[in-house]
Amino acid sequence: MTLIELIMTCGILLILSAAAIPMFRITIQHRKEAELRYDLRQMRNAIDRYKDDADKNLIRTEVGSQNYPPDLQTLVDGVSISAAGAGGISAAALATQSSNPFGATGTPGLGQSGASGTAGGALSDLPTKVRYLRKIPVDPLTGKAEWGLRAVQDDADSTSWGGHNVFDVYSQSQATAIDGTKYGDW
């Protein structure tokens, strides 16, 4: 009787573990998809903040770049801020931007009123460099810090980068998401 009970218990455990494995795989895929969405959102936010600052003449950009960064590494290395272009922006707002490169919600940006809210701060207090990303994130699907890039001049569905500027980023993974879309289309 004991041997039969042991065999039945092992069989039940085998069936339960076989049912749990697909659920575990789906959970891992959901986590990777959430991480991919977060990384893409952070990089796109950094590109947008760079463009906003360049449109305000705070950053010197190349002619024809339409004020977008030349590559992702520029967002990590940082760019020099022009004091002449700072106009009515407070030193506190620039310092806040510099110390928080991910730009959390509610943090004053360069065009918004900062902690002091006035332009009375000395321009010598301005940071010399503003970093928009701490590092280029690793694509959770490919395991590499390599991303597909699109320039403003490229087609919306282009898979080759024109090399002039970075307008958009996407995953280089060819896999399909749980919802049936390609990760490269996100």
C-alpha cells in the first residue's frame, strides 16, 4: 500500500510541476517585456529632453540634425550647456535637471520654473554638462546594449539608421511579443 501511495504522490507532483513550467515561462516573458517598455520609454524621454534643450538654444547642435542627438552615447556622456541660451531659466532648474538625468515626473525641467523660480541665480552656478542617461540600457531580449536607431530623415519602418541623428530607438529582437506584435515595432 505504501509503494502505491508513493507512486501516486510522485505522479501528482509531476503533473503539477508540468503545469507550472509554462506559467513560469510566461511570467519571465512578461517581466522582460515590461523592462523593454521601461528602457524604451527612458531613452525616448532622454531624446525628447535633449531636443527641447537644443530648441531653446541651450545646446549647440550640428546643422541638419534638427536638434536631435547625434547618437545615444552623447546622452550618456552629457553635453555642455550654453549660458547665453539660458535666458530666463534659473540655475536651480538647471541644477535639478543635471542631478536627475532620468527626469522623474514632477521634477522641473529646463523650461519650467524651478525651486527658486527666478533667473536671479548667477550664471556661474550653471552646470557645465547635463547628462540625459546614466548609461545605455541593455536590451532585455537580446542581452546587448545595442539598439536599433532611426533618424528624422529615415522612414517610419526603416531598419537601417541614416546616421545623422537619433529620432527614435527600437529593439533589434526579431521575436514576437505575447500580444502578437514584433518587439522591433514597439
